[in-house]
Amino acid sequence: MFFGFKSKRSKKTVGSVPWWKTRTVYQIYPRSFCDSNGDGIGDIRGIISKLDYLADLGVGIIWLSPVYNSPNDDNGYDISDYRSIHPDFGTLSDMKRLIAEAERRDIKIIMDLVINHTSDEHEWFKQSRSSKDNPYRDYYIWHEGKNGKEPNNWTSFFAGSAWEKDVRTGEYYLHLFSKKQPDLNWKNPKVAEEVRSILKYWLDMGIAGFRCDVINVIYKTSLEDGKKRLILTGREHYLSQKGCHSILRSLKSDVFSQYDCFTVGETVMVSTADANELCAPERKELDMVFSFEHMDADCINNKWFKTSFKPEKLFSVLEKWQNEVDWNANYFENHDQPRIVSRYGSFTGIAESEKEGRERFAKLFAVLLFTLRGTPFMYQGQELGMTNGDFKDWGDLRDVESFNVAGLMKKLHFPASKVWKLILKASRDNARTPMQWSAESGGGFTAGTPWIKLNANRAHINAREQISREDSVYAFYKKLIALRNETPELSEGSFKRIKSPKNVFAYLRSLSAHNCLVLLNFNRHAIRLNHDIQKYLVPEKNGHAGRILCSNDSHNPLSGTLGAHQACIIRL
Ligand code: TEU
Ligand code: CA
């Protein structure tokens, strides 16, 4: 519900604020977005056919997950040629047309930059593994074994040792991810030279920036044994190292600063201090970073062990990041994370009867996303309130990480049914099911057989149905995007948390004399607002009540209560 607010085509730059601060970013996972030729795999022509949909939603920037050539061990995050397009996705000329067609609609495109590792099928690695004196040997991290075992005790992000022995030379190579993703050696200046030239290639083609994959792990200071840990033994030798900072500074000064572009780093295990070292403006490294701490509000130790969702944990992490980092890259979904409505809301979405609650919950997170200070990043299908996959058995899963972690759990003697339950909840495949465009058998995604199981709830959760309804999640996203575009205090304003009842998140966004109060009730029941909030709603001095700009419920918060899962923005 939006009150007294007309949605206009977005004003894309506000004063001197850079465009990447005011626009909304929409992430496309190309395999699962739209298939134009019926082979079951989403492709670039499919994306082009949906540009009007995105423009209409108000999207200002598309982040495209990898479309480069790749053997797809990790769905494109294992690149075998940085300058070409995977034939599954189309051709280079399709890509150029996508850039041009997006530009016609005032949409910019950023690409994924995966430079911690390449595919083992990249020409550099083929050369590198061929012999110890090949000129490409030093492009990767090779080491002889220690007493017939791996060179050190490091473990991979995808479970198991981070080393693989290669028969050709008898030495081991390092892979922080799958064994088909060998890590590049960033101590070799030639690697940086290659990457600079790849960056220019795409920027010259009209790309507006990059999402930099696991960018804070690229530099390995030493290869000594790490402190033994439950996950990622060895990490102290490569997380956010000095060497990484100097590489990023030189990429910024040699390349990025020469273009009108921006960078967002995907940075694992970062604190706010680490983030500031990477993206505070005076550091001249990255423009913003994705952190992970706020995605741990439903797990203990690591993402595989989920508990119930703890809203207060989420609020305190968000508050800390809002206060300590000037400009955040805000997100709740991406291609690696289960869907919000399923993980934080426990809505399976299979039952039509859950619709109202699920949509209200999806809208609650939408208000949060668009009212935090920073650039909002949304993921395909989030605007429809899409749910986790409805996978029935192992044959339905595709993700290399899910299989590797399941293998490790089995080795540790977890019972098979337990393994399935844990994987089902946390698998990255939950986010990768095909986009639900319509109720038809292929979900409007494909005329063929989709590469991964389409959710049966496409019958009632789909774009066509959402667009047809004024109170849908889609309509709500559309209005929120426009509202943020038109309301400088929401995009540029400061953030101040206000004391609130349990499981209610309340804050002010302020710019000069303008103030917006944001109220988010994460309780499944109505709640009476405390004095600290009420005093803003009806200021004693002038007697003016705030004006509600947007709410996911018709209940009036000015009455002093919030409805179950109600979220609203009030202009004071
Ligand atoms: O992800 C890096 C990462 O650390 C995690 O999000 C990862 O998905 C996993 O959950 C760790 O347990 C990036 C990409 O987003 C991911 O898709 C790639 O698989 C990975 O890097 C390797 O390139
Ligand atoms: Ca296709």
C-alpha cells in the first residue's frame, strides 16, 4: 500500500551523487533467467527479451553472473576464456546487443569478475600443468608434497583439502574452491597484467563495472600450515592481506579510475574494519563490498547448520554495518543464498494458502532492503516472492558445493537422511531454480526441459500473476524502487536506530530537514509501539502526524501499534 505517492520514471542521478549510489541493482543468474531457444538453459537473447520487464520494474543496473566460456563445474565461476561468451548463452554479438539494448532503456550492466581462480581448462592452466618450466607455470600456485601428503593443511571453501596432486609433474596445485578452479598466483605480475587487459576489453565494450568474486582472498601471503579450524583452515594466510590491498589499488588507479564505472567486492569473512580498509573512499580500492555477517541470523557456526531465524541478531549486525561503514552493498538474496521467504520466513510456498503471509514477509524484507543506507541489490525472482526449490532427491540437485559438502558429511558418518535435510535447507540450488514467468509447464522460462527443476509453485507464484495484481510483491518492489529514487533521504540520508520493542527494527533516515521513519515488525503478532517511536509519530510540539509513504498492511501505525510482519515508511 502506498499513500499519496505517484510513481515516476526514475530520476537517475541526484545532484553530485554517483549513479551507482542511486540506482537499484538486479542480479541475473543467466542459466536460470530466460531461455530463448528451448534448450533448457537461460541465455542472452532471453535476457534481451526481458529488458522491458526490468525497465518497467525500475532497475537501473543489471549484475550479470558469469557468461564467459566455462566447462561449468561451478556454473561459470570457473572461466576457461575471459574474452568469449559461452555458446549456451549466445555469442559476443548477442552480448553487444544486450549492452546496447540495455543502454536504450537507461540500464547499465556490470559483469562478474572471477580472478581468484580460473577453470583448469583455461589455456593458462593447460600450459601451466604441462611442465615445471613452462612460462605459464607461475600463473598458478604449485608446490611439492610434504612427506607424501599435501603441502599444507588448508581446506577448501567446498570442503576437503585445498590441494590437488597433478600426475604430469607430481606437484600439487592450490584450489580454494573446486579442484577444477585452480587459484591464480597474484605474486606474479604477469597475472595482473593479463587481468588489466581483460578489464579494459569489457569496459571498452560498454560494461559499467564489476562484481569482484571473492576478491579479498586473491593474495596468499604464505603457504604455511594454518591454525586448525572447523571451516577454512589456512584462512589467516590469505584473508584481506596487504598484498591484496596493493593489487586492488593498482587496478583502481590503472584501470577503473579511467572509466565511469564502479566495483563491488564480494568479500568473505570481513569485519567492518576490513570493509573500510577496502572501500573507504580515501583507500581507492573498491566502491563497496558485500559482507556476509547479516546472513548468519539463522545459523550456528556455519551456513550448513541452520537454526530458527533470530531477528535481533540481524538488526544488531545491520546496525553495526550501517554505523561503521559509510556505503554498504545491501542484499538478502543472491545465487548462493536460499530464498528469504523460505529461510527467514519458513514459508515453503508450495501451499497457495500461505500466500498472504508469504507476500507480507517478502514485502517486509523489501522495505528493509530499500531503506538501508547503501546500494540495493536484488536477485531475480525476489520481486515475485519466489521460494526455495522443491527438490525431491539428489537427482534434482546440481551444485558442486552441495555434493562436496554432502560427501564430507557422509565421511563424518552423518546419517544419510540428516545429510539430505541439511543440504536441502542450505543448498545454493535453492536460488537457482528457473525464474517463474508464468503458470505454464515450462514456467515461461523454457519451451524445453529446464536444466534444473522448476518449482511446482510456479502455478501460483509467477510474474504474469504478480504483474496483474496491484497488491502483489512485484507491484510493491516497483513502487519501492521508485520511492527510493524520488526520496533523497532514503538514498543519501544518514541512518539512526531508534529504541524499539523486541523484534521490531526502527530507524530514521535523515537528510537536512527531511526525515523518514522506518518501522519493521518481525513478530508474527501485532505489537504496541514504545514511547521512543510514538513521539515521532505524533510530535507534541506542532501536532502534525507523520505521513505514511508506504506500508505492506492497511493497518495504520499512527494508531500506536504495528500489525504482524508490518513494515512501513513514514515521512515526518
Ligand atoms: O562465492 C564465494 C563464497 O564464499 C560463498 O558464497 C560460496 O558460495 C559458498 O557458499 C561457500 O560456502 C563466490 C560465488 O558467488 C560462488 O557462486 C562461487 O562458487 C565462488 O565464489 C567461487 O567462484
Ligand atoms: Ca537457451
